[in-house]
Amino acid sequence: MQDNSHAALVLLSGGQDSATCLAWALDRFERVETIGFDYGQRHKVELEARQVVRRKLAALKDWGSRLGADHGADLRGLSQLGETAMTSEVAFAAEASGLPNTFVPGRNLAFLVLAGALAYRRGLGVLVGGMCQTDYSGYPDCREDAVQAQAEALRLGMATDMRVETPLMDLTKAQSWQLAETIGGEALVEVIRVDTHTCYRGERGTLHEWGYGCGDCPACELRAKGWREYRAR
């Protein structure tokens, strides 16, 4: 069986976590490609940020020679299966299940299936995702056991040694900022601060010390808290 462990496919949304993971992968693998998903999200800001992040990271270190093709996948069917605050203009709230209504059921699992199929065809042996079970919104498909169960399903279903790497899985947001600094110094931190986007409202009007956003949605609050803790070190 061909060894494709030197080549990776990064699930790149355009947000802080996936951008950090792209830098992590570019620092480790000989060849790196990216994939983004349109799942009918309320705002296209992250999808637009993806290309800026790719361009900025390619200019750092020797990463330009390692960064390969970008791919897109249409998953808008997910938004047609039910209303969530990520795909419809509804207020942020908790569901009866206790999960936030920003949870899109099956989203990360579907991401991994399509990314795995693309990686198989492209000869990329590693999937890299920004899932995290430490500072996160409680989404069950961000947990290590869920991600690795899906990874095992991919290996069995495609008879391949493909693995899934989640470098942020056990990190706080402050530690994620620190990881970016360790990998690429202040230059990388600045790209992530200014050019990535995580705000659930899609707000890009105000640049805070931690980046653009509305400042009071769950994603902004988590990002701002992590930034303050990171800078306080």
C-alpha cells in the first residue's frame, strides 16, 4: 500500500481554529491541500476568509512551496434538514437537549466523510481538523471519541490507513493562540487575529484586540476570553 502519510488535507473554514491547523499542517507535511464546505451557513464571511488565510500563510516561512490545491464541497442539504442558528436567522438559545441551537447535527461527521473521499482520490493520507473538546460550544461531534470513531469508519470503508489529526482537541483557546505563536511567531498570530473569522453574526465592522466580530455571540466571547488569557501570560 502506498505511503501517503507525508501529505495532508486540512478542513479549512476560515476561522481561527482551522487556520491554526493549516499552519500546523504546513509546518509538518510535505504537501498540504485544503477543503471548505458550504452547508448553507447564514454568513459567507468564513468562506471568503479562507482564501485570504491561504494567501497569507503561503507567504510565511517556506509554506508556499507546500500549499497545494483548494477544494470546495456543497453540503447545503444539511440546512434543509432542520433549522439551526447557524443556518437560519434565529436568536441564539439552548435547545431542550441542552445543546446550543448553533449545533448543526452531523456537520463534522459529514465533513470528515467528504474530506476522506477527496483525500483518498488525491493521495492524501492525513485529514487535519480543528475540532476541540476543551474550550468549545458543547457540540458532540467535536469530541475525540466521535472524531476517531468516524476516522475508523473511513479506514474500514475505504480500506486505507488514513488518519485524522486534531491538534487543538485538548487545548484551551489561550493555548491555541500560543500554539500559533510557537509555529509562526507574531506574524502568524496577526494573520489569525485579523484575517480569520468566527463571529456567528458575520460581523466584520469592528476590529477588536482579538479580531473582528460582534463581541457578544458565543463564538466571539470564547475567542476574546482566549485572547485575554493568552496575552496575560
